[in-house]
Amino acid sequence: MAASAQAFVQPSASFSSALRMSEEPVVEAEAPAVVEAAEVFEATPEPIQPSMSQALPWMERPSALDGSLVGDVGFDPLGFAKSSEDLMNYREAEIKHARLAMLAAAGWPLSELFDGKIASTFGMNPIVDASDRAPSVLNGGLGKISPVYWLICIGGAAAIDLIGINAKSKPGYTPGNLGFDPLGMYPKDQAGQERMQLAELKNGRLAMIAITAFAVQEFVSGTGVIDETPLFFKPLATTIHEYTNAGYVYH
């Protein structure tokens, strides 16, 4: 009878165990991560350059001006740049002339403003003429400049040119990059560097136009630019006073 009772209880124990197991939470296996093909990033294609010049829309863009240089707007109407090597050489020359023109555009009116005062202070003869015109090829007066000054200019230009030749051999060189940044204003990121290069180009191109205009204007008018357009170079009160004396302003 005990055996029969034991046989009767055993199925109940088995049923209870099975019931307890069924109440436990079932943990599903995580599916393995699937790498989608879309996660593979493709290289960004290079922008397609327009067939027409941006600066001269009625002309075709020169083939050598491929937009790789900052400030390239497809302006080469005479077709000087035949290859990428020519383009780099012309950009190097443009940077040199732009920097020199920026110095000249500032130095020209400053010399007309202060040369006479400095010369009288030290008891010397002024270099500007009686019409406040700075010495130039068109104005004359270059014979007043000391040969020592010209030697210093030529020596300095030669030294800078040698530095530029050595800099060209360094990797990542861009035209005009001589490593001269004493104030640390040159950005570290590429976008900032291109922005700074473009600003220098725009100011340099404007300065080349300005210094040419100075020379032609003084040759034609016979008057220094500081006297013909004093509003740009003299204090406002001085300008109004000069205009009043000249009859432009009535009081």
C-alpha cells in the first residue's frame, strides 16, 4: 500500500516541478548584429567644375584652372596658364606682387603725409615734390632715393626668394606659404586656412589695382592722392577745412 501511495505521489511531484519550470522567464537569444552594406561609406566625389568661366561667363573656363587653388574663378582670358605647373608658377608670382602691392598701397599715401614733416624735423630735403607726389616712374624723382636703399631692397627680396625656394621642397607647400606667422593668426584647420588665403588674395588684388590707380592719377592730375582725395587719408575736420577753402563747401 505504501508502494502504491508512493506511486501516486510521484507524478504530482513531477507535475509540480514541470509547473515551476514553466513559470521561469524564457530568455530569448539575441540575434547577431547584421552589418548593412549601407554602413560602408563611399568616397565623396569631386565637384564638377562649370564649363564656363566664373569671372567671364561668356568665355570657356581654361582647362588648367580646375578650381584646385583658392581664389580660382577661371580668369585667364589670354591663356597664360597652359598646365598645372604654369598655374602654380603664376599663383606664386601673384602672391608676391599682391603682398608688395599691399605694402605700397599703404606706404604711398603715408609717405606723402609724413615725408615733409620728417624731413623738416631732421633738417633734410623732402623726397615728395611740391605737389605732395611720391617718387615713381611716371612722377619722376627716383633719383632722390639713395642707392643704399635700393641695395637693401634687392638684398631683402633675394633673401625672401631663397626662403621661398627652400619652402617649396617641403610637403604640403602652397604658393606663398613661407611659414611667417609671428602673431599666430594662421588657422590650424583647412577651412580656416583657405579662408585666410582667399582674404589675402582679394586684398592683394585690390591693392594691385589701387597702386596702379595712384600712379596714373597723380601723373594725369599732377596732384598727390592725399590732396585730391583727402577724405580717404586725412581726418574729417581737416578734409572739411580743405574743401571749404577750395570752394567745395560754402559757409
